[in-house]
Amino acid sequence: MTAILERDTVFKNIKDSIKADNKGQVMLGHEFSGKTYRVSLSAHGEILLTPLTVIPERDIWLYKNPQALAMFHDGLAEAAAGKVTDGEDFSQYANDEI
């Protein structure tokens, strides 16, 4: 993938100099550990790390369905505002064979 949307062009220097080890790895520091990034390379050899959030395949349908996503966000907002009701009592089925 080579097409990248234009992003911020102002960067804060976080390390003056780092050297890749013999595996090509660099240490960024603890604040970056466990995060996922897209790695992009410019024609000038500059490397850009873009933080990503990975969505499981089984959940991607929600983000591809604007109506369902809007309903999901509405439900979260209602729950945050305390607009919740008790659900039905299904305890009578607790011992049923599945």
C-alpha cells in the first residue's frame, strides 16, 4: 500500500539518535511498547510510524454498516446517561439443556 493520506507535518524529536540492531530493530521506549503501527517509507528514506487499532474480522461488519454503527453509538450514549432498563428474566431457562 503506497497511498497515504496527508497527516501532520510537524514532528517532535523524541530521540536524537538511535541505531538499528543487526535485525533492523530500533528501541522506541516503554511508552510505545505493545502498540501496533503501520510503517511507511518516503522517497527520501524517512520512516513514518502511524498508530493503528486492529479490529477483529468478526467485528468489522459493524464499521462497514453506518446504520448499525450509529445505533451502537446511540446505545453507548444512552447507557452513559443512565438510560437503561432491566432486561427480561431468563433465569427459568438456566438449567435447560442446550
